[in-house]
Amino acid sequence: IITFVNMEFPSKLIEKGVQAFASLPGIGKKTALRLVVHLLQEDEELAKNISESIYKLRTEIKYCQQCGNVSDHEVCNICNDISRKHDTVCVVENFRDILAIENTQQYRGVYHILGGLIAPLDGIGPEKLNIQNLLDKVQTGQLKEVIMALNPTIDGDTTLFYLSRQLSCFPITVTTLARGVAFGGELEYVDEVTLARSLQSRRPYENYISGQNS
């Protein structure tokens, strides 16, 4: 059994490589060491390609000016797609949720990324989220439906309640995902079939509230 407590590496470069990989989420030092050993055994072109890809990812990635999604351009492919329903906006926490919803192939509207959830205990209030841009979109009068596809957690419900209050004065339909997604779960980990059914069976926010109180 390999222990990494005060372990002496044969090279400072290997030690730094292990530390770099281990700093990533979900990667422990054993996995990090295996990755370092793999890179040492492969052609050096692999390491070059990986490092260049990571650098370009960090320095060249853009965020869509319309929805906040990650993109290679100023406006993402989804917002640029004229075949999608631009009068329907699906509000999500981050771009990982967009990937999960897109994988269901059941949604043809556009998106709006909040960049987080309201979490008072963590000092995150509405002013720290991308909420004003959503309200600006609604004020144009071009939207018919806003779908709240937020994680079914305490913070998600707090954000949903706040947004519904902000949108209540506008003549639009506000819906939420059906409860096929279990409370406390995260959209990116929900299987595609369940998420697709939750989208298709979405319901008005008022029904969501009454269901909680019953």
C-alpha cells in the first residue's frame, strides 16, 4: 500500500505534477501519481497537447452575451439557432445543467444562466447572480414562458421563490420541472429519461407551491 504522508518523490518535477493533478476536484494523490506516470510513459506530444488544450480553454473560452453559456464565440450556438423557440427561456444555475438538459433532446427553447443560487448562509444574495439580465429579457415583451430548471434543494427553492416574485408582474407563464427530480438532487446527475419527463411534465409555479404546502 502506497502512503503519501511525507512521501519522498524521486523528482521535484514528479512531486509538482502530482500536486497539480491532485488539486483538481475528484482526483486523489494515488490517481494523480498514475496520471503522472502515464504521461512519462507516453510520447511527449501527448503532454504538449494536453497543456496547450488546458491553456487555451482557460484563456480563449468566451461566455455568451445573451445567456451566459460557455462558447467559442460572443453568442453561443444555441442562442444563434433560429430554429429554436426564443420566446421560451429555461433558467438554470450553470452550464453543466444546460448540458444535462440538452442531452435529453426534449427542449428546443433557449437558456439563461444565473451563475449560482441564492444562499443567505453563504452570503450569496440576489445581487450576486445574473438576475437583472433575465428581468431585462422579460421586459422586452418577447418571452412567453420562463421555465425554472433549478436544483431541487433549499437554495434552489429559495431562488425559485424570489424569481417568481420578481416575475409575477409580467404577463408570462412561469413553470417549474415536475418532481421527477428528487429533492436534494442536482440536475447534472439526473438520468436523461427522468429529466426529459420532468421537462415535458413541467407545471405552473403556483401548482408547485400548493403541492409543497399540501
